[in-house]
Amino acid sequence: MNEFLDPAVYQGAENLLAHRRSALVRGGKVVPRWIDGGARFWYRADAPEGHWFALVDPAKGTREPAFDHERLAAALGTAAEAAEVAVQALPFDAIELTGSDVEFAAFGAHWRCSLDSYLCERVDRPERPGPLDVPSPDGKWVVTRRGFDLWLRSSETGEERPLTTDGRADRTYGAQPDSLSYGVLMRKLGLPSLPPLVAWSPDSRRLVTHRLDQSGVPLSHLVESVPAGGGRPVLHSFHYAMPGEEAVPRAELLVFDVSGGPAVEAKAEPLLMSLLSPLLFKQVWWAPDGRAVYYLEQPRDLKTMRLNRLDPRTGEVRPLVEEHGEPRVELGQGMGQTILHMLATGREVLWYSQRDGWGHLYLYDTDDGRTVCQVTSGEWAVQRILRVDEDERVVYFLASGLVEADPYRRQVCRARLDGTGFERLTDDDLDHEVTLPRSGAYFVDSASAKATPPVTTVRAWDGSVLVELERADVSALLGAGWTPPEQFAAKAADGETEIYGVLYLPRGFDPAKRYPVIDSPYPGPHHGRLHPSFEGFPHFDREAEAIAALGFVVVTLDGRGTPGRSRAFHDHSYGRYETAGSLEDHVAALRQLAGSRPWMDLDRVGVYGGSGGGYATVRAMCLYPGFYKVGVAACGNHDQRFYQLAWGETYDGPYDAERYARSSNVEIADRLEGKLLLIHGEMDDNVHPHLTMRLVDRLIAADKDFDLLIVPGAEHLFVGYESYVIRRRWDFLVRHLMGVEPPPGYKIAPIPPDPGIMSGLG
């Protein structure tokens, strides 16, 4: 007779998923909404039975209610002829403070409430930019896309005109390459595309964008088996460059003047744009006075990084700074990361380089392209430039590697531009996440660690606290069965390199018992599996906590080849993508952990992951079949020969048939021994489902047993299908590692789309 897991166990795990986190952690996140040019801000603050709106004046060191919540609730109830409006559950999430009034949307209307009389009145809903609109800094103009062209609209008169008229499918203006344009997801959200990619000049007179040229780039195809409304299957085709192919998407920079006239074309070769637009990651930007556009470019081999100046009136381009290096030059270890600051004069630039083995800042003279001095140094790495005080000649930045307990934790630091005066402004051992106002007069700091809930403050640039905003309350999280994770250090497989990770314990942990162990890898190399803050990577870390609550020990770690540390640590994976983030380090660490933790049962080890983690899951099952017994791999890029060109060529080097074959899961499919579930969305337009089907074909040829779930209509993020996919993953792990059946008929409640999904896409 089969034994079934108690449904309460699944319910407890479900309660820990990411979309339920805000109800369990009160005061854990502050999202400032700047007013008065950033001199003040308001934010929506959590309350025991709802929320309230706080107004913060850092200069005065005050945090107080933005208005009288009781009086406004009463006034709104009267004006709207509504039932009683709860003071701690006002029916709106956002406000606009305009002089002595507050405006908001509630009960299907827009309201203005006087903060003198507390009389509320319905007013016309103000015109807001649409989801595909990019407004100018002064708000007078909006750029939008129609089809393959860009249009300009006056916010004051509504008059509009085309900026371009010759766009077509393979020559689109202000667009991402098809291969990472999220077309399927956009259609799910009811949008034709991402917003146009443009950068406005500070004076709103001009804008820079690019014409995307995908002519010659081969097409890939997806078949939508069950289209909305029924009917025959639909074929979707789009440009998609793969490693070694000659044709690559290119971007031709163009400048438009809102007063009219033809576009000014950059007098330079088009930029290679095989994956991401340079505008998406601020690698094209304006000088503060609007007299120049600066942009970065790299050749296909990535061994050179060049900073250029574009004259927006003539199109003339002048190189300013250039760096060469092996195996590649990066302005940050994350894909698209740009650690760089051009000083206001345009004659100096702070430039990130790993030339001494660590990510540091160098001051360059742009007149002659020479290095003036190295600004920061040491066995630690700059992760972000926060502010440059040009009068005092001081740069403020986030750096990792300064906290002994965790090299990924970030500290706020400063140094003089002549390379002297390095100082840590945060002298604790926590991780610091920083939010900056436009004014730059202060910063909002969230200090936390994996087991330490965040404290959010406003700080001055000497590190002193101006006002405390929130101390996260995790009592509800603890009541839901959560236990703080344990951070650990272990030796990599080389026996020398220190690696770090996090261990999640089962709910109701009993050290006298033996628990199955699950590895949750993500090999990067563009970002790692670990995040040093309390919240971490929300979806990654919340599901790790949820799976632990099912009765597993879950381990996450970053092996050699992942980012965030030294250049040598990151470059360990270059040309060795087949190591999948150094899976040998995972095996070594798990064995070390179990040596001092007898409750970890290494006879029952599983592994799961999505995207790169799905690739690593299959690789772990095939390279270490005696160690990893059960795996669930979702939307894995199992063969880099047929995945994004930029991915393989950035992290495994220029195409080489032998090397790329070594990194293919298809070529080692015959080594599979354990229980494997493969999951893929039929409409995944990033990691195409054929990458899983190639693996399936080889598994069948090798006469291997496995399970396969193809989700009709699902894209890479499984939006709308998440709860089903999660439940299937849990069922598989429970059934094959615990030896019991999942609770029959259990259904995870639908998971709403992440409200920040658009900002997350860029």
C-alpha cells in the first residue's frame, strides 16, 4: 500500500513561495518614490493590518505620515459614497503629492484630496505615458513604436509624426534582437513588443536610438499547438543567430531632433548586437550638456572595449579610451553590467578593469586615452559606482570581498580620484543594497544577510544615518515554519579554493533523522546562484526554502567559474563551459558538508534547476551518475551549438566544433542512470524547446528511461503555468527521493504574474 505525504506539508511549502513573501515579511522592502527632485520621497509602508504612506525628508531627518490617514479615509468614503474605508487598508497603492493636495486612483476614478480641508473630489484622470511610450525628461514629448517604425507625439497637443518610415521586419527601429525580445511574453501581457529603446538628451531636444539590422540572420521557428481562440497550430518565425554563424544583428546609431529634419547617422561601423541592445544597459548615453553622445563597442571576439564620442549634430565619431585583454574585456562580470562614469567635462572617465586580477577603477584622460592612475586596488572588487563628487574629487561605490564571512556581501566605500583615501563607510559585516535619488544628496541603504532581516535607513555620504525607515518584522515568516538558512564555506575540488554556499534545513528539522539532499545549481557565468542579501534572488531562493519545507536539505553554492569574485575565479569557466559552473566543486562541497552533518543522506541526492540550471541538472546527472540520483531540468540550454550566439561565444569562446561538442548534454546522454524529468515550454523563444528535444532524441537512441513534460503555450518563465510546473517538480522529487507518494489531488493556487516583470526585462 502506497504511503502518501500529508497535504499540510505541501501547503506549508506553498506558503513560502515568492509571491507570498510580502505577507510574511513586514517592512522588508522600501521602494522610494522621489519628489522635489529627489530632495524628499514617500513610500508605501507595511502596517500590522495593511499599509500606510510615509513621507521622508532626509535633510530634516524626519519620517512621518504623508497625510492624516484617518481624515482621508473618512473623506474618501463620503465623496465616493462607499462603505467605510479602512484606515490601514486604503484602496490605493500609489499617491502623487502636488503642493497641498494628494492624488490617487480608487473605486474606478481619480481623486484629489486637499490636505488643508480634507475634501476629496473626482478629477479627470491625468494623461499617463502608455506601456510602449518613452517620455522626454521635460514631459513634453513621447516616443512610441508603430510596427517597425518610431513615432513622436506632443504631450501638450497630441499631434504626432513619424520619425522613421522605412522600418521592416529585418530592419526595425529601437528594437531588441528577436532572439531576446520576449515576444511570446509580450503577447501574453497584451503588448505588441517591448517599449522602444531610445535615450533622450537631458534638454529633451534630441534622442538617440538605433536601427536594428537583422538581414541575413537565419530564422528559427516555434509552433503554437493550441493558439488562443482555437484553430490550427500557428507557426512563429524570428531571427536567431547561433554560434559560428556569419550573420549577426547589428545596430546603426541614429540621432533625431524633435524640431524635425533627417536623422543624423553615426559615421562609424554598426555595433554588433547579437543579444542585448546597448541602450538597454546604458551603454549609450548623453553628456549632461547634451553636446555629445557616448557609447561603448566591442568586436565579436570581445578582446577589446572601446569608448567613443558621437557628435549628435554631425555624426562624427571619435574614439576616447580603448582596452585590450585576454580572454575578454568586461566592464563588470555580469552580462550587460557597465561599471563606468564619465565626468561632467567629458575629459575624464572612471573605467572598470580587471587587469590586475580584480575589478577596479582607473581614471583615464579622454583627450589622449591614457591611464592617469589606478583609483582602487586590493583583493576585492568594485561592483557599482554610486556617485562621483567632482568638486571634492571623490568616488563612492559598492565593493565586495571586504567581509571575511561572505565575499559576495557589498560594502559602501569611497576613494579619492588620485587613488588615495580609500575608506569603508559601512563598517559592519552585512550586505548593503543601495537606492539613489536623482539629486544624489543621500542614499537609501538596506543592510541584511541571508539570516539577518534588513534594516533600511537613509544615510549621508559620510556613512552616518539620517533617518531609520524600517526594521523588517519576520514573525509571520517564522510562524509559517521558516528557519534561517546556514551559510557555509568549503574547499573546491582543487582542495585549495574557498567556495561559499547556503544550506536550507527541512521544516521541523531533527538532527537525529536522515534527510535526502537536493543541489540547486545555476552555473552562470553571467550571474551566480548566490545573492548575499536577505531576500536574495526571490524566485530562486524562495523555491529552495519551499523545497526544504517538503523535508529536504537544500544546498546552493557558487563554484569556480561564476561571477562576483576575482577575475581568475570567474574566468575558470571560459572555454570550459562543460564544467557547468564547476559541478565538481558541488560534489566536493556536499561531501565535506555531510562529513560533519550526519543527517545529510548522500545516498539520496537530487538536483533541479531552470534554464542554465536545467543544463547543469542534466550535466550533473550524466557526469556524476553515482552521486546525483534524481533530477528535474526545466528549459535547459542543453547544446550551446544551437543556442544564442552571444552566450556561447562570450562564455565558451569563438565557435570550435570540438570544444562546443564537449559542452553538449546531447553528447553524454548515454551516461544517464537516475530518474530524470525534463520540462520545457512549447513557446520558449529564448531557450528553444528543440534544445530539450535534441536531448530526448539522444536519450531514446541510448534506450534511456526518462519523463518529459512539454507545456503548450508556455514561454521561458512559464507565466500562467508556474504553479503546475512547480507542483510537478515537487511531486517528482518527493516520489523518487523520499520514497512516498505526493498528496493526491493537491493543487498549488495560481501564481499571479510578477508586477515588476516589465522592469525586470529591462
